Amino acid sequence: FVIPFGVLIVLAAFRKENEEQLIKMGSRLWMWLMFAGVCFIAMLGMLINWTPASYNYIEGVQGRYFLPGLVLLFIGFRTKKACIGKDTDKVLMFLSVFMNLFVVTAVFKNIL
């Protein structure tokens, strides 16, 4: 389930064919710094509230804590050269709905 959703997030961040590239390098660096800040705060929160003092590593950090920051990370990688078709948004929306239905049916299949 994770890999298809990861692919959808990456593809959604790409520039469309006729879209202008308005993100300057300074803005990209700022986005990457914000993503690093999200990672730092998530790990600091788990260090302070969850990890016992005797552990040598941070306990309890999960990938879902980084999902809000992934949008910034991937949009920061937009370039003028890398682009996808202008109608790809419709395909991505269809695939995201299909993947959500697939996840829901898999969860209910395990429950029943």
C-alpha cells in the first residue's frame, strides 16, 4: 500500500507540461529547510515524550509523522526539465480514489 501512494505523491509534485516554473532556488532551499525542521520537531517530540532516558536511540518515530513535510520536499525538487502530461491530474485523482478503495476493502477483509 505504501509504494503506490508514494509514487502518487511524487508524481503529483511534478510540473505539468504548460505550467511555468516559478520556484526559485532560494525558495527551494527554504522548503528543504522546512522539511528538515518538520523531521527535527517530530523526532524531538518522540525523544522528549516517548523515549526512555536509558535508550541510545529515539524510540517510536513513525513515517506518518513526516507525511505533511513530504509535500514541501517533493515540490522543492520541481525543475524545468522534469514534467508530466497536462492531463495526468485526472489519472492521479482516479488512481488515488482506487487506492483508497483498495485499502478500505483490504482492511474490512481482515476484520471480517
